[in-house]
Amino acid sequence: MRLIDEEYTRHPFLGRRRLTLWLRSEGYPVNAKRIGRLMRAMGLEAIHPKPRLSRRGENHRIYPYLLRGVRVKRADQVWAADITYVPLPAGYMYLAAVIDWYSRYVLAWRLSNTLAGTFCAEMLDEALSRSRPEVFNTDQGAQFTATAFVGRLESAGVRVSMDGRGRALDNAFIERLWRTVKYEDIYIRGYETVPELERGLRAYLGYYNRERFHSSLDGRTPEAVYREGHGGRLTHKRTAEKRLLTR
């Protein structure tokens, strides 16, 4: 499953047949049916260049996509959230994150061994304890369309935006984050246990925010750009990190 995840992250347009051919070329005697079953278990679908881990909720309110043609020009104008699959030797975890579109700053993240919505709600609470966006964008997955999740946003006066079905690039910035995290940390480190994974992600995402320079940010870090939008201050940032480190 890790090989599938790695190759899919590299080439998200690949379907089960082409992934089967690639695995066979690497010496693995697999068939397309098995690869299809594994892809479904991992939430991967070639039609959309992103893992469809957030399954669409039943009978939820349909929120419009508010970002078509919008130019994002400041911090806290738009936040986005998504979930990705993380392979481990003895299983897998799910990683969710909230980022600020303008600065690429990771405001909050959580790991979970299930797709129950609780971990996403906790992540949202942490992000909202720091600041408030004007618009919050997600896909139409059950975790993000749940009344508890949407209610938190609406109570905070945040406009809810949701990707249209099949709109693969609506959350492109957070998809880039997943590729970066996986290829610069997860695949290299080869974490074997959940505690190792959590410690490693905490260290890497701290590096990503504060030390990793982005060419798209004119060679600055996400924290530096996000800090500018707050007059040089980051609300609750250090307190939140201390809570994570003492868990």
C-alpha cells in the first residue's frame, strides 16, 4: 500500500490498471482487481488528482464554491482543510490539516486512525483559537459537512466554501502540502509507529512553517508571511505548540 501511495502521490492521474502495470514493472506480481481494492481502501481515485478520503455526506446542505476567480491577497482571507492517507508498516493513519492559502501557513493538524469527524472538529477549534478566516474551503466530505463542523464556522462568522464534485484543483495548495510532507518527511523517515509519526510530523511541520523557504513566497517562510498579516504577531501560536509538546 505504501508503494501505491508513493506512486499515486507522484502521479495522481494514474488509475488501477496503470498502477498495476507500474507495480509489475517493479517486480510485484499483482493484478488490477487487487490494486483496485487497495485503492478503494485508501480512498484513492484517479479521476480526481487527490485522495477522496472525505466521502460526501448524505443529505447535507450544499455550500457554493466561493473562490472562483478570487485573488487571495492577504492572510486569513481564505483557509482550507483536507485529509490524506499515511501508510505505516502495521497499518495506516489519516492526517488532516488547516492551512492559510495566502501564506501556506499550517494553522493546525491532527492524526487519526479513523475517519470519524471528531479529530477534524478538534483541529478546527485549535485553528479558530488563533484567528478567523473570511472564507473556509473544503471538499464535500462527511467530516467537513457535519453540522458540528459547519456550525463552528458559521458561529464564528466564517463563510463556508465547498469544492464542486470533480473540481480537482479547488484545494490545490493543501494538495501541494501533502506532497511536500510525504516526500520530504514521511517517505524518507519511514516511521514505524504512531508515536514516532506524530513526533516526526510535529518536528517537520514546525520546520515547514518556520524554516522552509518557499519560492512562491519570494523566498520567505510561511510563518514570516503569515506574521506580516498580523502585525508581527501570531495569536496563541506558542501556547498551542506547548500543549502539543506536553501531551
